[in-house]
Amino acid sequence: MPLATFQHDDHLGEIVIDSPPQNLYSAQLLADLRAAVDEAAGSDIRALLLRAEGDDFSAGAELTVFIGIDEAQARELSSTVLSLIEAIEDLPVPTLALIHGQCYAGALETCLACDLIWAAEGSQIGQIEAVAGSITYAGGTQRIASRIGVGRAAEMVFTAAILPPEILASWGLINRVVPASSLTSEGRAFAQTLANGPTRAYAAAKRMLHAWRSGGVAAADAVTHAEGPVVMRSQDVQDGLVSLQQYGPGHDDVKANADAILAAVRTGSMPCDTPWSTEKVDLLERWVDSGVRHRQLRRQLGPTLPGPRDPSLPTWPRSHTCCDKSPGLVDLDWVRPARARREE
């Protein structure tokens, strides 16, 4: 059975490490992890979550991987771990790592290959190779430095300190610290919003960041010049500009409609025989409360809400219906998008 697997639900992918009891990095786990990354790269996912089962993300490598290793094996192992990190970084979609329990050495380096890192309260995180007189074979030293600066990176690597996530979040290494009980659910929900976002723009932004890290501002500017005109003409941008022009920042046509639907449902004034499920109302409430942008609502819900609503009218444009008896209001199960919103 593989020790790391790739799975996906619609356009959100997950790579899950499962090698109890501590998810130690063995030769098999490294091979299975690389196979999972390659599978993700060949899929149609739009965001990726990296997580682990058990009490710990991973306590690092199995010591037997290094004991008695000869020169040829050492070079092969070095190439294996670095190519794994580069394969994760080369994924064109947003990637989020979820850390819980212990996360040391090569396991932390794997997380550093992701764009974003969340950690559970109570996690223990460290780049601890110096304890064994070793270095970060998967590029952890330089990747820590790129996130939090040379001074903090030197402190982490030289001392091999095991640190709580709150400190690492204050330094900028960790993006968010959340309760352990909700790490997976909150992380998955956040990753789903990324999967519903502007895929082409995310890919371009990743290339800019990677170019900056390797070549500074000038290299990032070159990528910006190449990618800018393509993103500028994308449908996502055009839709967003129309929404911004009509409603200003933080508002859009779909949110306006969702607000009105909720008002009608809550007051019992919705002129429609089609019942609305509690689940649907809860979803709309969450979307409205979070101020979710129009493209996320459209993609998460599947069917599309109509365009801008005339506030003077009690119902929506007559081209949309929620049931045969009540034209005008929109039942989201009946309306289908005129065109696919996602860009290939």
C-alpha cells in the first residue's frame, strides 16, 4: 500500500502522507510522495492540499536512510529529495501544507516547497539537521531564508531549535495557526476557495514569485511583462472590472442577489413554491457573511446567479425562473451558466 497518495474532489487535490506511527521519511515514502506529486501535476486540479494522517505530520527521516551510505547512494539521495521539492514548487496551482504534531527536517522542507503553510496549535516544528551534524539536503536553509530572512534562517538552522507555530507565524514562516481540531476542515475549505479562484492569474503570480526568488526584481519584472497582457485579457479580469465598476470594492452582482434571496427567505416573502433547503440557506449565509467574490460563488455553487439586479424591482430579471409557477426569482438548482466560467 502506498505511503503517500493523491486524491481529488472536483478541482481540489490532496496529497496525504500515511506511514504510521510517525510518518518517517523512508525510501518508499519518498518514492510514493514523488509519484503522488507527479499524479497531481498530470491532473486538472486547481489547488493542492498537502497533509498527513496520524499524530504527527512527520518526525523527519528514518535514520537508516543515511547510515552506511556510500558516495553514489548519497548523490542519488540528494538528487531524489531536491527533485521532489522542485516538482512540488513547479506545480502551477496554489499549494497549501497543513502541519500538525511534529514536523522536522525533511518534512518541514517538503512543506516549505508549498506556497502556503498552516500549522495546528501545539505543533512542534524545526529544521533540526544540525543535531546530527548534517545540513538541509532538500534546500530548507535557503527556502527558510527566502521567507523570513537570513538572520532568522541562520538561527533556526544553527540551533536546530524546535519551535511553536506561533513564533514561526510571527516570523513569517507560517501563514496561519489554527486549532488542531479544525486544521483539516479549515484548510480544506480555504484550499477550495483557491481552487475556485483565477487559475491563470495564480499560475502567473507563482512564476513571478519564483523568478524574484531566483533572480530578484528584474527577473520578476520580466515574467510580469510576459504574463501581464494574457491575464489582462482573461474573462476573470473582465468580469471583475464590470463588478468593480458597478458596485465598488468588496461588492458584486452575485453578492447583491444573495443578500436579496436571504432577505426573502428569512422574511417568508419569497414568492416561490419551490422549498429552499436549510443547507442552501446556510451556504448563502456563509457566502454573504464572508463577502465572497462573484467568481467563487459561481464556481462553488455550480449554477450561476443572474446579473445585476434592479433594486427597485421585487424580483430578478424575467429571463430567470425558479419554478414554473413563479417567474422572476432564481432557484439556483434551475439556472445553468451560459458559458463555463473557468479558464483553461
